[in-house]
Amino acid sequence: MASTVTHAIIGTAGHIDHGKTALIKALTGQDTDRLKEEKERGISIDLGFAYFTLPDGIRAGIVDVPGHERFIRNMLAGAHGIDLVLFTVAADDGVMPQTEEHLDILHLLGTRRGIFVITKADLADPARIRDVRDEIELLADGTTLAGAPVIEVSSITGAGLDALRAEIVRQLDGFQARRATGVFRLPLDRAFVIKGHGIVVTGTAMGAEVRVGQKLRVLPSGAEVRVRSIQVHSDSVESAGLCQRVALNLTGAEKLDLARGDVLADERLDAATARFDAWLEIRPAAKRALKNNTRVRLFIGTAETIARAIVLDDSGAIAPKA
């Protein structure tokens, strides 16, 4: 099948130890666990990155997220840019607490392309697989991923991987970047120093392209930097954007304390806001209604901050969705 995708981001989701990182390695040959602590503990702590090569040679970026509840803020930083999610549910465990939490997050983000992957299928008999399928169908009902295909795989034996690859290609065929509008923005998920090169930042690009030599603005601080070089999946390029995983080497950023949550944007964006209007949905798993003037922890893009929710409804509260 010939792919006509522009660019897209594939993300993982699912409970801890449900085989997300092992699945990506089995699909791509790339290990997304890059930290020493992750190797020692055998669990993902922070975001990991890889790519999936489509039939026409285009590389879809992959963001592998941690599944442990302690690292949910890291999961959210990666989930904001997902176009297609590989949602893992282990055959031996079935649906678990972070399975539900991650699905709620994806639903609230409006993620509509997804594949439920029953991992560790070599550890379960057909009856157990059927039970897990039923659990997934029940959990997904009423969410943006209701009706998504379910594929059982084993990252150990390789069973089901070809079917999964084919479904990824099918879902991305004809995909048009949903965030390919407006000027360039890059919510940062990493910022670090490479000896001899200086400051490097990475993220999932939104909006128009960025080019070598272009001046960008750091938001919310308003500082200006310039792009020295660009890489996409370790390849040097002259321009990038449109839902690609991008690494930018910057000049003028040496004295800036760049970090996850900052946004690099077209220099014409010179203002930030401290308030915005939004439609809020409180998921059924919430223990209570959201009342007017409640302090909340807000995740937007890759940023995390404290905010206050002003409920405009006459009732002064938003109840959990039934």
C-alpha cells in the first residue's frame, strides 16, 4: 500500500509494564529508554523517541510515554502531539488503573485515531484474549477511541506485528496534519547542552515550517533566539515542521533557562495570555464536581502550571460526565 501521509506523530499509552517500550522496539528496532535509571529499573520514566518508516519512505515520529502514575505529567507532555495512538493492554493484566486514566487523557485531547494493542499475547490463551477484548470495548465506549481496532501481538515471538504495521499504515494513509495551521510553534519537551554545539531543544512542531537562520521568540519570556541548525530523526535538514519531531540548535539562548513547557514560536507572536475560555468535560472517574473558583493543575502543550477555573454555567459547578 502506498502511503500519502504528510507527517504524523505516533504515540503510546497504557498502564505501566504493559509493554509499550518493548512494542516500539519490536516494531522499529529502536530502544526508547534512554536514561540510566530506566535501564536499571526496567520502567520508562520520561518520554522516549523513535520513528516508524512508512512505505513511501516518510518517517512518522514516535513518542513513547511512561505508564506509571508518578510520571503522569511526563505522559501529558508527550500526549499533546499524538495523531495516532498505540494503546497497550497486557493480556495477562487486562485493564488497569492507568489504562483508564490514559484513555481519559486521550479522549480529552480529542485523539480519534488509535489502535488497541493487546500485548504479551504469548502469555494468554484464546479465552483470556477474548475477555481482554471485552474489557477494552467496555472501557472505550463513549470515548473518542470507541470502535478502534484491537490487535493482539507478542513482542517476544513477533506474532501480530505484521498486522499491526499494516493497520498503522492504513490509518495514516491520506492523513493530513491536523495541526498544520498558523505560524510555527514548538512546545519544548527537552532542552540540553551539547558540547561544541550549545543549546539544543526538541519538541513536536505545530503550524508552519521553521528554517535554518530563522529568528524565533521564546514564550512566555519574549526573548529572541535564532536557529543555527535543524535535525529530524538525526538527519540534518534546512526546514521542518508540520507535525514532525524536531531538534533545533539555537544561538542566543546561552543565558536563557529554557525548559520543558516553554514554547518557541514565530517572532511575530509577541504576546502571552494569563486566561482563556474553554469547554470543560469532567470524566466519570472524577470523585466530585468542579466548582467555581477551584484551583486546578493545568497541562497545556508541554507546560504544567497552577490555574483557577471560573465556571460560567449558572449552576457554578461542572459534574462528572455520567
